Amino acid sequence: MLEVSGLHAYYGKSHILQGVDLAIGEGEIVSLLGRNGVGRSTTCKAIMGLVRPEGDVRFKGRPIAGLRSDQIAHAGLGYVPEDRQIFAGLTVKQNLELGLKRAGKFGRWTFDDMFRLFPNLGERQDNQAGVLSGGEQQMLTMCRTLMGDPDLVIIDEPTEGLAPKLVEQVARLLDEIARRGISILLVEQKLTIALKISKRLYVMGHGRIVFEGTPAELGADAAVRKEWLEV
């Protein structure tokens, strides 16, 4: 469904991505792992057109490198950024409505789905999003992206800074996304979550992919974990 070949990206003169190759199949959950600063978030932004990509990026067989971010989103690729980017002055429900591709037209997800998965959002649906806690804002960002009914969703650090109870809720949402046949590219620091839900894993180091395999294969490769993941 998503194929990335020879992906390069720069911030000014800094060469951040140095030939990234990865692929995600239909209905597949794939995690992108690595230490902070290796290029994981830049990979997400380059795929979504938020950073200028150099290389080949294809979604459902169609080249998308060079398209605007809104065009990529309308093609069916959703993105949950790590910095949340909610609309603080709008209510929770209004934020969710903004995720719809067409006003009033629902796809696989409805308001009731979101409020069932995250009851806190249901209780605060008429409150301004700016008064939500950081964890609740993260939930809202994920739910708003899903309201656009993507076929593949890129989720960047969804559990960063969350309390254990909220981490459990996010994990349940990821399971729900997978059950509905939606592909996921997950950037995640918590190795236990990635190993539990992913079919395959990529590990990044110095702007490139240094490992690709199954959770079992990564678990058995102590050298890769020590060099590229463990602190």
C-alpha cells in the first residue's frame, strides 16, 4: 500500500534522511523504531509532504512525492503528529468534525466510536479543546485523524508522556484500527507496544534503515538492540 524507496530529506544543509526504504502492506501494522534524532519523525513528515522529499514515495501505486499535504490526506493517508496540533479555541466535537473529508459525511468512524474508545472526550465534547490535558489532546488528535477515514495512518509517538492508563487506551485504539483493516505506520519509543502489535519492524539509525524483520527476529538480535535501541 505504501512504498518508500531511496528517500532523502534535508533541513537546510543537514542531510537527515539518507536513502530510506520501507513498505507497508494492506492491513499491516509496521513500527519504525530508533533513538531520538535518527530521522523517524522526518520520515513521517517527508511521506506526508511536510518536508520536501527526494526519492520515490508511492501510495496505492500512485506517486505522491511532491504533492501537497492536503492532496496526500485526501488520497487516504492519515497523519497523527507527535506535537498534537489541536484547535484550542474549538470544542472537542468541532475538532473531530474538522477531520471529516466532507462535512457531515462519515466513513468507518463516527463520534460514537471515538467517545466509546475515549470516554473522557465524550464527557468533554462541548468543552474547548485547549482546556484538555496533554493526554486528552493526544487522544483528540488521533481521533480527528481517523474521522477522515484513512486507509493508512502514520502515528508518531502516540504514547509519549502519557500516564499508564492512557497508554492502555491508546493501545486499545491501535488494536481497533487494525481490526478495521487500516494499515498503520507506528513511530514508538515503547518497545513493548511495538513488539506486541506489529507484524514487522524497521529500526533506523543515522537517517537510514539498519534492520528490518519480525518482532521475534528483533527480539533474538541482541546486537541490533544494543547498538541502535538500548540507552
